[in-house]
Amino acid sequence: MEKGHSNCNLWKTALAQEVVGDTVSVFIMTRKCLLQIALLLCFSTTAISMSGNLLGFLQRRSNFQSQKLLWQLNGRLEYCLKDRMNFEVPKEITQPQQLQKEDAALIIYEMLENIFTIFRGDFSRTGWNETIVENLLANVYQHAEHLNTILKEKWEEKEFTRGKFMSTLYLKRYYGRILHYLKAKEYSHCAWTIVRVEMLRNFYFINRLTSYL
């Protein structure tokens, strides 16, 4: 009888040890899973942050290069003061504080697209170096391409709201005024000088908008 009781105790002890062992194993596995999830989340957040930082870096580098090329185009503003014009820059450009990331990307893209169109105009009366203008156009085009991935994702998600449409409409009107001004002035040297200064302002605004990407 004592032997049977002893065997029963041994069986209970073994069972308890097995339960404890299983509990410890489950606890260890749970900790490992939680650690893996935490690492994955950390990596994902870092990757997203790096992606955003990389985009901002590329935008600023391209922006600086475009400004540098614009400064290389000759034209002295003091000789053209009589041709000055207020093109009425939209507040979407000058007051970007309330913009979301995709809104800023869309506005920058629209600005670059219109800047590209403007500098494809007739500048034969300016005496500008054609190579510099071609390099500017190439840089602006490449600058815009960096934004394509963000914009395509948002367009696929159908997030192009009425507010975004109105923002782009105001931009188109603004650049339309610039194109009309050049045409009215018959693409004169002074007209292009005024527009070049306006485009330098544009790249200043793009720099500010880039910080919201």
C-alpha cells in the first residue's frame, strides 16, 4: 500500500514538473514572439522614416541644383524693374503648415510640372546658354519623378479629394498668368528675367514644402 502511495506521489510530481515545463516553454515562446514583433515594428518604423528622409534628401538636392542652374542664367533685375509683375502666388504654396504629406507632394509635383512647361518656352531673345536650360529641364523632370511613387499610391487609394483638386486648380491659374505674361511681352529678355526671379521664389517655396514630406 505504501509502495502504491509512493508511486502515486511520484506520478503527481512528474505531472507537475511536466506542467511547469510546458508553462515555461510557452512563456519563453511567447517572449520570443513578442520580441520578434517588437523588432519587426521597430524595423518597419525605421524603414518608413528612412524612406521619408531619403525622399526629402533627394528633393532638397534636386532643388538646390535647379536653383544653382537658374542663377547661371544671365539677366539683371535692376534693368527690368518696369516689367515687374505680381503673379499672385497661391496660399497653398506660401502657407503649407496645414498640409499633409500627400498634399505637399502633389503641390510640389504640380509646381515642377508647370516650371518644366514654362522653361520649354521661347527664350531665344535672352542670350541664355541652351545647355544650362536643358540641364535645368532634365533636373526638374527628375525632381518630379521622385514624387511619383507617393502620388501613384494615393491616386490608387482614390484620395484625390475636392480640396486637392482646388489646390491644383489655383496653381494652374497662377502658372497660366506667368505664361500669359511671357506671351504678352513677346518672350523678351526682361520678361524672362522677371520670370526667372519668380521661379527662384518657387524653389524657395518648394524647399519649405519638402519639409512636410
